[in-house]
Amino acid sequence: MLYEFIVTGIFGSVAVSTKELTKSFGWGTHDIFTQHDVQELNRVLCDNLNEKMKGTKAEGTIDNLFRGKIKNFIKCETVKYESKREEEFYDLSLNVKGCSTIHQSFEKYVEVERLDGSNKYDAEGFGLQVANKGCRFLSFPPVLHLQLKRFEYDPIRDANVKVNDRYTFPEVLDLTPYLDEEADKSLPSIYHLQGVLVHSGDLHNGHYYAFMKPSMDGEWLKFDDEDVSKCTFTQVTEESFGAEVDPTKRMPFIRNFTNAYMLIYLREKESNDLLKPIPDSDIPEHLKQRIESDEKKTNNQYFRIKLTTDEDFVNNPGFDLADFTKVQFQMIPLKPGEVYNVAYLKRQITTLIGIPPERQRIWSWFVRRNKTLRIDLTPEYDETSLAEIRDKFRQQEIRLYLEVSYIPRSLNMTEQNSYFQPIAPTLSNGLIFFKYYNPQTTTMKFVGSRVIDLNWKASHIVPILNQLAGLPQNTNIALYEELSESDIEPLKLSETLKKLEIQNGDIIVFQKPVPINEKYHYPTTLEYFDYIKHKTTVKFKQVENNSVNFTLELSKDMKYPEITNIISQQIKVDANKIRLLTGPKYYGSDFTPIKPNDNIPLKDILLSGQRSTDQLYFEVLNIPVSECESKRNFKVNWLKPNYEYEKVSIWVPKIGDVSDIKKTFVDIIAETMPDIPAMNVDKLKLLEIRSHRVDRELKDEFIAQIMDNINLKIEAISEEELNRSPTDKLVQVVHFSNDSGFTSYHSIPFLLIIKEEESFAQIRTRIQARLGTSVSPNEFARWKLAIIQDEKPKLISDDTIVSKGSDWNNVMLGLLHHPALHTKHNQKAIKINK
């Protein structure tokens, strides 16, 4: 059944129903409307296939494709004893909670647990021993199914919940580091991502859809029920990685509920064999006959066509007349007792769009030798059977063009020929399609079609074209024939259309000549077609301002300065200060600046790590991009007078030191915020922040000694610190939460003076003054004050007094934000009947 399902999906002409497939392994009508877990479906499917393959030549296929091996071990530290056990797997479940990348999940999977203390291992013949327990992989299968543990039990809520944390995975995955030393490493464990199954929704309700790449070098496709569309890997990641949660936001619990649930990786060595087409000889004859029978049954019920009209041409600004990927199928019912011919088809079209049959003329599309689509040389006659038309397309999708006559009706007009000029090989006329190019607006538009005598000179149709485009009758125009996207031929007005080899179905493009003194991007039709041949759609996003994002159509040959000039026109800033960036290669990594180069075209800029993308980022610098080579950039946090944190971009010479960072910061603030009091460089501190905690103060370091991508904060030295007594202590204040018993730091820390014999109520008051309007009094009242030592927080009551001689070394003050309220609800387990 699965083989039939796959073969029908590949070679059939209609969407495949899964009803027979699910029925084959025990699902009834009730199960179809029940939400099921896709990993369990996969296991049920493989178990049933494995069972039904026994005794056939396909026996062992499931094992050969999906089976891997793990070694579980317990190894003693002080005695020579090891317990080993091999285990097979067909898919792997990886932790998402606590892991932000797939590599972190694998590291957690093979993490070694130390058995000591009361948990020592009872080694046979050696008694209780300190030992290490863990697992390593002996082999990975050619097709690796990875289930991401998006659903798990939450003890706080006392219920199963969906984990929507952001989680990243690469297109190419090297699993060699996780192999056991006894594993056979002659076959490289390099895997390529071939499929992503996405779950959108929560635990109770949701929708599955998938991204697949049918070939190693092919495009990604999105399969969402019956809709199939092309997409980029950028789109795959945007819909699969999930969303990061910022706990400093007003509603940190709001997440993106759409994310990857299962991943399919193919081992590089076998990938081409696994993805090769199914040869016709491998399809059993009985299956061919059954599929053919099912196709005939469907064909006997419907005539499935893509019917184009002039409206489709108007909406297509590119090559040819219609973009068939955007044309929907029409299912024409084949009613019993009728003669199924073109006349019947016209009557059915009348019921769909209201055009009377006598005003319809049907044409078939066909592919010319130059790979372009044009209508056939003659229309389809009313007597032509639909079976003949189906045979003409040889099991490909049936593409037809509906020509409609809008000429006024007269009393003697009863036959179709009265509405349409006849076209036949014996006649010297043809239906010609016309497009008008306007260089002033850089637009190409379909303006209509006419039956033209091909013995006419090209100049004879100029008044007709001017009328179609709404131009004055005496307007001079230039004519071109659109042969293909790489072949646009100018037409001589003095020659006949027949001599110019114009025939039925051809496309003629015309435009007004451009005066020499007028400058346009693409002044001629030739240049415009060259542009659309090389154009690409690029999404731009400003990294320091997420609200600035836009999409542009650009030429793939455009260079760096041209790109920044266009961005400059879009956002009204100096183009010399716009720097292009590529996106992070993996979650947590930084944007990578693209070095300005006048010789590198856009198509190469869009290649990131041998992978094409349609997304570019940019930032607006406060220095010209040309100065970046001799300077280093630091993003420094500071608290503005309105108690909002802001990141200031500071560029300093590479040969400078910390004082240059402070001086540049003061200059930038003085220029951008002239209303605030002048700052004194000597009364500023530059702090290095790690994991939302102050790691150290930078004082005399050279720029070269400061690490890249470091998190810095500048804050003014308070009057309390300037006038501190010998017993006063400078302590950092951090923000933290303690959900599920884990201490998690967030937000930006700051330094505060602690005085002896001061109550913590007084300390709270000073902290609240320091935070200002960034937090409301009601919210601050809900926060708890804690002392954190050795990563262990201890809540402190407000009436506690700071004792004399207190040791504040390696001690922090913590602000415990009020934990989120959790709601309990009952949850039924998802069940699949096997």
C-alpha cells in the first residue's frame, strides 16, 4: 500500500488520498479525525511495513534504511570492570528544553553520569564502585529520523505542555564526535537535511506540514495539505526554529507556537542512491494497472484543466504570457449521458464564469523548441473530443487558453465564426499577443491580442498598438518580438510580419523611444528583459531596528555600492554609512559584515556558506563604512535619563585603549542628546557583562586585549561610590528568576553601594530609585530581594540589617521577579491504535 501511495504520488496527476494507507494499518474513520502524534505514526507505519515485507525480496529494507546502534555502558573508575549492552534504534528523541542547538542535544544524549556516594555501582566481584554511566553511538543509519521533544511534563503545571523554545539545526550535520571509539568510522557520518516536519499549535490542537528537498541540489518545497510551493532554506528556518523569549519583555510568556517536530537527515554517502528516481521497470505490473485504473476512474468523473484568460496575462509582468504555477486547476464535471467534446467544455465554462459558448474560442498551449509556451497554431474545434485533448498532453497537466470575443452582437450573429475571425494554416493570419513597455515606470503590461494579417508590414499595426496602450495615434513606437527570455529581436517596421517570421501565438512588445536627454534605469525593452532575466527578490532587515524591513527586486549583477544606494533611497540615510551583513550561521552567532567590493555581484553576496539565501541584513553606522578596516566596533549598553537601556555603537581605532571608548561615548551622547548635562570621562565605568552578570571593570586595557562580541556596559560612578567610606562595599545587583528550581539570570546588572548597619528595606528603596520609571511601584513591590552566593539564592526580609564586617566577596544581590502564574488543567494522553 505504501509503495502504491508513493508511486501514485510521483506519477499520478491528482493529489493522493491517505485513506487507503491509514486503513492498511488499522485506522478507521474515527481515527482520521483524531489528532495523532507523528512520531508514533512513523513507528506504526514502519512496524507494519516490516511485518508485511517478511518473506518477500524487500525483507530487511526497514532495518537497512533506519536502524542504528547504541552502546550503553557502565565503567568503573578504580577497578577494571565495564558493563556493556548494545541496543538498536530506528529514531532518536532529542531534548529541546535546555538545549538551543542540535549539537547540544546530542551532547546531552551522550552525557556521562557519575555514579558515586550513595549511588555507587554494584560491580560484580568488586562490590560498590565509583563508575561512569552513559552511551555512545556504534552506528547511524542511512536515513536518520530525529524527533524533537517538544512535548513534556511540567511538574509546576502538573500537566503536559509544549516546549516552544528556539532550537536550531544545520543543513549539514557531522555526527562523528558522538561515535564510540569502537565504531566503524570508515563511512563518514556526514548528514544532509532532507525534510522538516513542522507542528503549529499547542498540545491540544495543531496542524502538521512539511518542508522537503527532493534532490540533494534541488529547491526546498513546502507541503501544506494539498498546497505545494517552492521556498528557500531561510523560510524553512524561520518556520522551524521557534522563537526566543525575552524575559524582560512585558509578556515574556507569549511565544511562537510554530516549530520543527521531526527532522530527516540523509547520510551523504548514500544520499544520491536514496533520492534517485524510481525506474518504470521497478514498478510491479499489477500496481501500474491499478494506478491506471484509478486514474481512469478519476478521468471519467472530471476533466482537470488549467484554464488561462487574458486576466492571467495582465498579472504576469515577466516572460511568456502566463505563470502556470499561479493558475489554479479547474475540475470540469463529466456528466453522464453527454458527449464529451469541446462544445461540452464550453457549456461547463459558461456555468463557471458566465461567458456564452458562442463567445468562447479554446486553444491548447504547447512547448516550442526554444522551451517557451505558446498557443497552438489552430484552435480546438467544437467536435474535438476531450479524450483527444487529454492524449495531446501525454499525461501532463492540461493547459488551455480561453479567448473571449467582446464585439457587439448584431441580429444576424448566431454562429461562432461571426464572433471570431477564422484562423487556419491555409490562411495568412494569426492571433498575436501584445505587451507595452513603459521605461518611465519600468513596467511591462499585457494590453491585448488581435487577429492580424501576416502579409501586413509591421508599420501597419502601429495605430492598433497605440490604441491598445492608450497612446496618441501618431506616436512613434519601436517593436520587438519576444522569442525567449534570452532572445528579444527588434522588428523592422518596413518589413512584413511574415518576413519577420511572425506566426500565430507570437508575442510582440512595443514601447515609445526614449529621448537622449531622459535617463531611465532600463530605457529599452532589451535592457528591461535583461533585468528581469537576472532579477531576484531580496528581503532586507535593519539589525538595530527590527521595524525597518522591506523587500526589493534587484538585478543579480548589482554591486555593493548600488545596493547600498538603493537602501539609502529607501530609508533616507547616507549610503556611505550603510554596511551589508549576512545572517547568523547558527543560533547565538553574530551577523557577519560583508566586505565592500565593487567587483562582487549580488548573486555572489547572496551565497552564504555555499547556500543561497534571499535575506540580507544591514546596519547604519555612525562612521563611513570605508573606516571600518582601521577601527573596531563595540556595542555598549547605557541607561538613558528616561531609565531605558540603549545600545550605543562605538567605533574606536584598533590601536586605542579603554579611554578611547569612553571619550567616543561622551562625544556621541553630547552630539545626539545635547539637552542632558555634559559627562565627565573620569566618572564613567566600563563593565564587561557575561551571562547577565558583571564579570569585571575594564580600566587600562588596550583595544586589542578586549575580546570580540563582548557585552559591555557604561555607567556613571554614583555620588555614593565617589564618597564611599572604608566600610562601604560595592556589590552588583542582578535580575533572576527561579522557575522549576533553576536560577536563571536576565536583564542588565548594575553596581550598588552597601552600607553597614543599613536595613534591606533602605537598600530596596535605593534600588527602586536606581531603576526609576523602568518598573512600576506595584510591579517592584512583587519582586523579592535575595543574597546569591555560590549560585544559591537566599531570600532576605526587608527588616534584615547589614551587619558590621560582612564579607561581600563573591556575593551578589538578586532581584527575584515575580514568577508567572500557572494554570492547571487536565490533559488526555494522545493515543494511536496499532
